[in-house]
Amino acid sequence: MKWGVLIFPGTWSHQDFAHVFQDVLKVDWDYIWHKETSVAGYDCLFLPGGFAHGDYLRCGAIARFSPVMDAVIRFAREGGPVMGSCNGFQILCEAGLLPGALLRNTSLQYRCRWVHIRTERCDTPFTRAARPGQVLKIPISHGEGRYFAPPETLARLRRNGQIVFRYSTPDGQITDAANPNGALENIAGVCNEGRNVLGLMPHPERASEALLGSEDGRLLFESVLTAALRR
Amino acid sequence: MFEARIHVTLKKSVLDPQGDTVRSGLASLGFQGVSDCRIGKFMVLRLDERDMARAKAQVDEMCRKLLANPVIEDYVFQITEAAE
């Protein structure tokens, strides 16, 4: 199994992913530059955080047109597991692989701190190793993470069980105080209808070693390792 | 040659905290009559196009495909003749 870490001009979390894959999980991985036109040979793709293409116009709006994105979209449509965190989540929304959009935090402030997220669904390749309702401590670092979707889309997400993570208190209560950015219904992460594409604002790659304050993020990657992927 | 002037704003249903902050800034300056403020983007494009209908169709497609995100934003534009 080989994992790919995408790099756009302005991506900045790719080395954090690489460190976790190389030194913590010891999996086979490689970087994929945004000019590539194929993702053949990869079994799972990760879109890290940062400011791809400067986030000009809107976060993720220009990255969607990078040559590699056609290959990523094909990979996702064929059921390949794809995870985007932070800016990667924004890119996946702009590319139409995930519903909704991410807006300026209600506070208008960049928020860089630990949050707790409650696992709402364990039936994705990235949450299979979690217990239903398990609360994970993972940091956020963003200025534009307020999840928004129109009411009819939100209703569909609820109906299909596509809301994967919600911001919560450490004991799993969904409260306004636990919501760091004003996201609708405390949504921190969603998946597509096929359940193989996940986007979340928190950074699991920054919470994969006890030394860094939490190992909870590693659970998302370990899920992929244990998942019986239908590929 | 045409010039397109495009305004992109957050949809009415989308909270605009930046607009709200500017409105309260105006209120504290004494401008009490501002009931709403929405912040958006303004873009000016020059188009090498001779036909007005085609220019309009092109700009509309640009807005739908890139310049605005239909999930969260609305757009309006005006097109005028520009000097060569």
C-alpha cells in the first residue's frame, strides 16, 4: 500500500504528513507535485493544509485547476480514499468532491489551538478504527473554517450520515462554546456520498505522537491501514 | 473590446461577520442609519470580444465556473464598450 501527499504551491503541512508516514507509521509514501497528471500506483491520497496558490480569489479556488486535480477526481470517483485537512478540505469542496463551503471564522480571527471533535460516523476509510462517539483531541489552525451548506444540502448530509466529525467538549457535548469558527451544527468534517472522500478542518497529522500533546489524530491514518479497501 | 465590472457578494442567507463588524464600526462613528453592510469583491475584466451577447455569455460562465462560488456567493455584472 502506497500513500500520496499532494503539494500545491503554498502547501505547508506536507512535511507533517511525511513525518507521520515515514517515522511514526512507517508506511510507503511519496509526495505528488500539483503538475502531475496521474496518481497511478497510489492507494490513498492526502491533501494537506496551507495556502494553495495563495488562496487567491477564494480558499482552494485556484488549486482546483491544478493539473493533478483531474487525476484526484477520477481516483475519488473510482472509490479511492482521499482525505483533505484544513486547506485540503477547502480544495475538495471547491473541486466539488465534497458538499458545502468554508467561510471566514465568525470571530474574524485566525484560530490556532487544540479542539475536541466527536466522531459521528465510523463507516469511512478514515474513521473505521474509531468507536462511535469517540472524542478526539486534535489542533486546528485556520482563519476560514466555518462550514456552511444550504439548508437542503445540510438536510441531505444528515439523512445520508455524511457529517463525520463535530466540534465538542472533551466529554462529547455539542455546544456553541466548543465551536471554534461558527460552523453550522458544529461541523468539523464531512464525507461524500460514496464515503471515500473525507474533509476536516483539524490537523490529525499534528496530533499523531504523544510528544506533541495527543496521539488521537493517528487513528485516522491507522483506520486506512486496517480498512479493507474495496479497490 | 468590452469591459466587464463584476460584483461578488455572500448570499443573503450566509452570515457575513466582516460586514457586521464594519456596520458596527460605522455605528460607533455616529452613522446610525446603516441597517446592513455586506462585504464583497469587485473585479474588472477587459474582453477581446466584439459581440455583446457573446461577451455576456462568457462573463456569466466565468462567474459560474470560477469567479463566484454558487454555494455561498451571488454575482452581478455590467458590460460596457471600452476603448480599443
